[in-house]
Amino acid sequence: MASSRRERAIDRASPIQRGLDAAAADPTEIQQLSTGAFGMVTPMQALRRIVTGTDFSECAEHALAQAIGITLGASAPITLVHVYEAAEDDLDERRLPECEAALADLVARHRRRGIDLTGVLRSGRPWTKLDNVAADVGASLIVVGRHGAGRGPRVELGSVADHLVRGASRPVLTVACDFDPSAPCSKP
């Protein structure tokens, strides 16, 4: 009987730890993580550069804003990548210059604000090209919107984010489309 009361009390215990037992191990201590083929990684490595993908959607804007916020504290540059996916019936002569102009405008707008930002335009599969650019520039993080222009807002994870999370050669941060870093935590 006492055992079942104790189990119920444990079930009702708050999931938030309020203090540390001096004799217990610190649960917030981060150990080195094995990443399989890539060896050992120590979390919180120095941030060298961030690669951020854009499809010019609102969600990509939120991801770029988050990347900018991260790099401000680390003084790390951002490489903003747009990957142009040409369809079989697509007229590259018209769309490619439009993509180039949109990327140049976005980069110029943020550079005027003092953000160390470079734009890169590639053609192909977005997840492959984002990972390739990240490797080329030595990025330590890829930041993308959780879903982009290709799907509706109810999709949990878009195809580009999904492919990157599953197969990128470096850490990937996905940003919710309605992410607001200035919003206070809500009370339960």
C-alpha cells in the first residue's frame, strides 16, 4: 500500500527540477556525443559560420531572423542559400534572374543593418545543396524553417528540413514558422 502511494506521488511530481542534490550527478552536465561516422563532437563548439536556407517564404524569414540572433552573440557570419529547383518545363531564362534578384535584395537589406551575410544561389535538390554549401564554407550549423513555401502550415516538418535533419553532415536547427524570440514564456 505504501509503495503505491509513493508511485502516485512520483507520478505527480513536477517535471521541472528545482534544485540539485549535492551528492547526485548534475543532470545538466553535457557529455561528448558519438556521431557515428563523424567521430566525437563536443556540444557548444565555437560557432564558425551558419548556413541558412531560404525559399523566400515567411517561414524562411523566421529562420533567418533566428540565425541572425544566434550569430550576433558569436560574431559569426551567415551564408544565405537559395536553391533553385528547375522543373522539366521551366524556363530558366526567366526564373533564374528573378531568384538572383530576390536573393540579392534580401542580402542587401540585412547587410545595411550591419549583418555579416553572403548570398549563394545553387540549382538542384535543396537539402543536398544546403549541406554541400555548409561543407564548402565550413559552417558549424544549418538553420532552416520547419516548412517552406511548398506545403501548408499544418505540415509538421517540410521535405527540405526532414532530409537535412536525417542526413546533413552537421547540426541542423529547424525554426517554427510562428517563432517569436521576444515572446515571454506562457504560464501553464
